[in-house]
Amino acid sequence: MSGRLVTVVGASGAGKDTLLGAARAALAGDPRFLFARRVITRPAETQQHAGVEDHLPMTEAEFAAAEASGAFALSWAAHGLHYGIPRSIEDELAAGRIVVANLSRGVLAEADRRYRLRVLLVTAPPEVLAARLAGRGRETMAEITLRLSRAAPLVDGLDLVEIANDMTPEIGAERLLSALKSAAE
């Protein structure tokens, strides 16, 4: 059986990392699921800051070399950083596992061409997104407004499930968990 790549996308502030963290904890003992850890050209020391995902840090030069050698199944640039999903996910997919990855909308068409893909779109109202981003304290209100205005549209024809994260984190996490479990059926 071929596995499935389940991508979790959403605007900044939608709560993707919070929901993914809760789902990762809930599915820790389930061998059907693997949560891919992204490679990011963000320094390792930023991992101690609130709101920064656990990632594998690389310098720009290290990332470029890894990308050139084919180390990534998918890679992209966004918000001044480079991101990659390790090629090792392909072995997991071949073994029939559900690989969950936080991807950019910009690589969904490529991911859909190459893998059995399901997209989980985490959404929240604009005022909730703005408040969450402001709470991080990493951007000015002008930068937040610009970030929220430039969300890339989704590719037509994707296997898409919307996850509303407009209530408590626990309710949003339960919605995401339910969608992940349905991907394994």
C-alpha cells in the first residue's frame, strides 16, 4: 500500500504549529503516522522563542548544498527563509505510512504531482490571525497586515479538508486529529 502525504497549510497565525503539536502528541504511539521535521535556514537559537517550531537548522550555504545534492523531497523559500522536507519521507510513504508535513501553499502543485496528497487547510477569521501574530511580538502591525494580505491561493483540484481553528486550541486540535485519522482510512 502506498502511504499518503498530508500537508497542513494555513495563513500565519492560523495555529498550524499549535494544532500539529497536539496531534503529534496524541499520535505518538501510532506507527501509521510520521510527522516530518522541516529543515529551515533559521538559526537554532531561535527555537527557544515562543511560536518558533522545532526544526533542523541550516545555514544558507548548507541548505543550498543539501538542495543541490537532492536531500529534499520538497523545498521552497518564504519570508526570507528557505525550507525543506527531507527526502527520507519517500521511504516512509513507500512503507505505507501517513507523513504529515507543514508545507507552503507554493509547493502544493508539485507535492500533488509527486505524492498521494491530502491538504488540511487550517483557517481562522482575519481578526484572530492578526491578534495571534501581534501576540508573537516579532512583527509590526504594518508587517502583519502585509503578511495577511499576501496569502497565496490554493491550487484547484486538491484533495482538501478545511480545519476551522476559531475556538479553543483543544477544539482545533481535535478537528485536526479527526482529519488525520480519516486520511489513514
